Amino acid sequence: MSLETPLHKVQGLGSAHSGVTHFWRERVTAAALVPLSAWFVVSVVRLVGASEAEVAGYFQRPWNALLMGLFVILTCVHMTLGLQVVIDDYVHGTGQRIVLILLNRAFAWIIGGISLIALLRLAVG
């Protein structure tokens, strides 16, 4: 006998009322990063020893710029999700937890934004 209402069972929400959204976001970003990481490693190996002009030319190709942009965005999202789990598990003070989660997100936004601006400048100019 379950104490859950039928609506609660259908929604799939646990006692935290959030379901498994965070879990699935981590898994989806990890799965998407597998081929993107392989592309990134191949790109880095191909560009070893290349001049700045050759690197800029590489990222001026639309597919390379798009894949690099996706790699940056998904890496920042995955990093944020993973660090949030660590913060939730190991930081016990509510105030400290909130501050660290906000710093985590701010760091990801700053790093992602700077990376995307640099990529845009390479791709356009």
C-alpha cells in the first residue's frame, strides 16, 4: 500500500517534489559531451603547431564554430550540475550552500560567456 496519490505517481515526483530532472540533465549533457569531446580532441591534435591564422581559419568554418560553441555551452552546464551535486552533498549550512551555488553558476556564466565571445570573434573576424 502506497501513501502517494495517483497524481503523484503519474508525475513521478519523490519526497523532494523535484523528480529526477537534475539526474537526467547530468546524463544528457554527459552523453552529448562524448562525441563533442572526441571532436574537440581530434581538432586540438590537428591544430597542434598551427599558426594563429590557421586556427582562426579553422573556426571560421561554420560547423567547427557551431560544434565548439556547443562544446563550451554543454561543458559549462555539465560542470554547473556536477558541482551543484557536490555542494548539496557536502555543504551543510544553508547560507553557505546558497552562496556557493550562486558562485558556481556565476563562474559558469562568466567562463561560458568569455569563451563564446572569443569564439565569435574568431569566427567572424
